[in-house]
Amino acid sequence: MSEDDRRIEGTGTPEADWTGLESLPAVAPRELVGEGQRAVIVAPHPDDEILACGGLMLRLLEAQREVVLVAVTDGAGSHPGSSLWPPERLARERPRESREALQRLGAGAVSVQRLGLSDTRVAAQAGRLRAWLDRFLRSDDVVVTTWRGDGHPDHEACGRVCAQVAQSTGCGLLETPVWAWHWSWPGDTRVPWRRARRIVLTPDQLDAKRAAIAAHVSQLGADVSTGRDPVLPATALARLLRPFEVVLQ
Ligand SMILES: [Zn+2]
């Protein structure tokens, strides 16, 4: 798969075109993460944990499962060249937004491990991420991370490293598409649909996820200093606020 045909530009595939996903098999989170097991969410940037799997986190907590968030970077690279959101402001604000989002989700008790790797450079620091996970993970953990084919270099690096660690430690692995919803389309053969399972959310759970996303203020506004649109425009939010989430099992 070449990266060139998975561009994250423009508005991407509109949510209205994502028909047929309802036929993907639904799975209960309590079956994905058994009693006594930990769900370890490995999020490349502070917001991926909510965008990709906020609903899954909520359902796991409701099922009395332990959830740990591993924040790989502080997200300082989301606004290149911006004087409104320079890297040092992002590195300060985005972890704060993430904490606020967890509170709003109803997941304020989730423990957070912050690794401080460089945003946009996770692939170059894959060895550090892998070494940390090798120490931290238990063989009966279930790791949830971004899909290794997601089309964003940091997302793919997290997916690759977690897949390697899952293989060597024996822990479970679930991968989540985030930007794939932008560049892909229904039936796209680049996506391993046979591994896809739906996590169904109630209206209340979806409301909590919506409230949590709203905490990521830095990602939701246009940048007047660069003239750029929000990192998360309405078209992206529509895709990420479906009444279900999809994991690749
Ligand atoms: Zn991300």
C-alpha cells in the first residue's frame, strides 16, 4: 500500500457516503477485554483516544474494566507555522484538553501515562515507544491503538509498534481507523474489512463523546494566523460521531 493514495487533504469522503457500515458485525466490549484484563489505549496525539475509541472506553469502564491511556506525544505539531498555536502552547494545552475530555466523557479516573515523544516523529522514535511498551505491558493486556494503515505517519507508527509488541508479548491488539474514514470509501480493498467490528453506542454515550470532543478547542477552530481550516472540521466530526465505532480485531 503506498501512502500517496491515502491523502488527508480536502474534506474527504462525506459521512453520508459511508453507507453499509451497519452491516459490520457488532461486538460487546466485555468480550474484547475480559474480566481482570486491562485495556491499554495507545494514542498518538491527545484527542485520538476520544476520536477513535471514546465510546469503547466508556463501555469498558461501564463493564468494570481497567483502562489505561498511554499518551505518546503531546500533540505539539498540529499547527505548523502558527503564531496562534505555537508548539509550546500546544504542548501545554493539548494534554490539558485531553484531561478535560476524559472528565467530560465520564472517564476522569482513567490513569494516564504520558511519554512525551515528538509529534510527527513517532516513526523515528519507534524504538523508544517499543521499549516502553515492552516494559509496561502484561501478556493479558489488550492494546487499542490507531490502525497501521491509517494514512497518518504517527498513527501508522503506533499501529506498527503495537502490532510488534502484541506479537512478542502475547497481548491482544485492536486497531482503530481515524483518518482512514477521510481517504477511504465503502468497500475500499485497502481496508481489512473482514477484521472490522462495530462497537454500538447509546445516545447518552454518543452525547458524552461529543462533549469530550468539544474539549479539544485547539483542534476545532480555524487558525487566523495561518488561514488554515480547523484540524477537525465538521466533515471529520460527522464521521467520528457515528452511533458506533469500528475496531479492527
Ligand atoms: Zn492523531
